[in-house]
Amino acid sequence: RGGNEVRIVEVGPRDGLQNEKKTVPVATKIELVDRLSATGLKTIEAGSFVSPKWVPQMANSSEILSHLLDYPPKSSEPLTYQWLLPNTQGLDNFLSTYSSHPSNFTKTDKPPALNTSSQDPNSMPSTSPSSTSSSLLSPHKHEISIFTAATETFTQKNTNCSIAESLERFKSIFATAKELSLPIRAYISVALGCPYEGPNVSPHAVADLAVSLLEMGADEISVADTTGQGTAPRTAELLKTLAAAGVDVADLALHFHDTWGMALVNMIVGLEHGVRTFDAAVAGLGGCPFSPGATGNVASEDVVYLCESLGLKTGVDLAALAGVGEWISEELGRENESRAGKATMAK
Ligand code: HMG
Ligand code: MG
């Protein structure tokens, strides 16, 4: 069950950087995405279109998107870049940059109808070189991610709405994305513990949400242990509950923060249940500003090393990834949180 290929969704440029206190220069963010793009990773969450008042660190994501559209990283295989957004305003802001690059819509596509009333003037399309042939030839794809959570308190703290209201907000996002053939990943936060409501989040609440999001048209559900409170037995129980609710394991990703050091253990439980997509951040960067005390994501280097040790293929060059982890840790003045990354660099 599950096959021997593991897909890593590298969330370092988004989840990894969103909680950094010091402003990370946009040039560093772009360099991070470019460097990650050369490691064999196939999916990278490169930024978010959220309110800059809520998460100032992500304010310049449209510049990163513009860069990737103007100068698509050279890689032997096409990459997918994902962009996190909470509402139609986020989608409009994403599209105002994305659709200003002609390569993204074929002649038969309708240009996206932008809701100009809610445009953020700070993220209007850059004057992109529409005649740049590299842009026209870009092999890469761009997708969007949306997010809600399994508890009411976390949903309020993170997105200032109830769970039901978050689903309501998504309706128009799904409608536009489907019209434009943009795939959507949907996160369910605090699936294994909530910073406000405690560790025992109902697996049935997670499963009900997953079913609703898939029915609405989500292409993938990323079930997130935001606080890192998940344990192996509760991860197994959650995966069984999801399966019993009819959620196909092929539609699932697992997103572990490693606050309690259980991320790799819980990942093995996920592998045993057939999950083959895992989110991770280079150098173990990361954290959610609305999840106090939670630390970074499981380190991508550790995930690659674990997979290799089990004979599973990720397609990622561990040495190259470890080099990126070391570089970004130095840039941020942080300890490199990846054990496998540090061991690789010490060899
Ligand atoms: P709100 O304050 O209720 O929004 O925030 P509003 O609709 O009332 O608008 C207020 C202001 O925000 C207005 O500006 C809007 O234009 C602006 P003003 O008139 O005051 O100048 N605004 C926006 N600006 C830019 N982009 C937008 C946008 N929307 C409104 N998209 C809102 C509601 C959802 C916007 C806010 O709560 C928000 O941005 N939340 C995002 C929080 C966030 O990014 N959290 C971290 C990511 S999730 C995560 O890390 C978890 C994950 O990793 C999985 C896991 O580990 O659990 C995915
Ligand atoms: Mg996260």
C-alpha cells in the first residue's frame, strides 16, 4: 500500500519564515526558493497572500511569485509552487500577479475576473517583462492552499472567523480556482492538539472537515499537527477515523511540527497507514504566529534521510538540501534544527 515514492512538500519559505521576528529581506526569500528548487524537491510552498497586518513577514510574497514567473528556476523536472491564502482578497492578490504573466493562461482560458474593489494596492502586478521568453516557456505550475482548523478557538485566533465561516469564505475561492483549473490544497490545523483547547482534539471533527473540504473540491487535505502535541497512538487513531469517514489516503498529506520531538515517529505511523505526502521545512524552520510555543516543522533533511533509510524514494539530493539548510540557518542567525542536515554537513 502506498508505493515507494514519497512526495515532500517543502514549506520552509512560507511556514518556515512567517514567524521570524526580524524582517527577512525579499532577496533572501527568493534565493531560498531558488536554492530549494535545485535540490530535487518537486513541491514548494513559496509564500502566502494573507493580511500583512496579521503576518507582516509574508507581505512581499507577490514579489517572490513575480520572480518565479519571470525567471523560472531551471530544473530537470517541472516544479509546483504553492501559495497560501485565507480569503478571496488573498486570491485576488495572487491572481493579479499570476495572471499578469501571459504564459499562465492559454489562449482559450478566460482571463480571471479580478475583484478590484478589494485589491491591495501594495501587491498590484509588477511590470513584468511580458516578452520574456523564459516566462512563456516556464514548465512550472502554481497552486493555492487554503486553511481552516479543527477547533473554533484556533480558527478565530488565526483567521478571525468561525470554522463554518471559513468554509463559507472558501466557496468563492473554489469557484474561481476551478474556473481557472488551479488545484487547491486545504490545511486542517490543530488536528492533533490545539494551543487553546488542549491536546484531545476530536478526530471526528478533523474527518468531518476533511470530507467537507473534499466535497467542496479540494484536491488534497494537509492534516496539520500545528502544536506538535501528536503522539503515535493518536496519529493512528486519526488516520483510522479519516479512513472510516471515506477519506482516501491518496488525498492526504501530513504536516508535523516537531515541538515535542515526535514528528518522525508520527510520520512513520503515517507511512504505515499508506500516506505518501509529507510537509517539511528545510533546517526545521517554522511556526505559526497564532500557536504560541509551537516550534518548527519537521526538518526536510530528516524526512529525506528517514525515507532513504526505509528504501523510499523522495528524489531529493540530501547533500544539496543540507547545504541549503546550513545556508538559511546562517542567514537567519538560527541554529540549524535538522539533525540529518548537520550530520551531512559534518561528513
Ligand atoms: P480580518 O482582520 O478579519 O480581515 O482578518 P478583514 O476582512 O476584516 O480585513 C481587514 C483588513 O485586512 C483590511 O485592510 C483588508 O483589506 C485586509 P484595511 O482596510 O484594514 O487596510 N485584508 C487583507 N490584506 C491582504 N491580503 C489578504 C487580506 N484579507 C484582508 N488576504 C484574515 C482576516 C483572514 C485576513 C486574517 O486573519 C489573516 O490574514 N489571517 C492569516 C493568518 C496566518 O497567515 N496564519 C499563518 C498561516 S496558517 C499556518 O501557519 C498553519 C499551517 O502551517 C498548518 C499548521 O501548521 O497548522 C498552514
Ligand atoms: Mg504549519
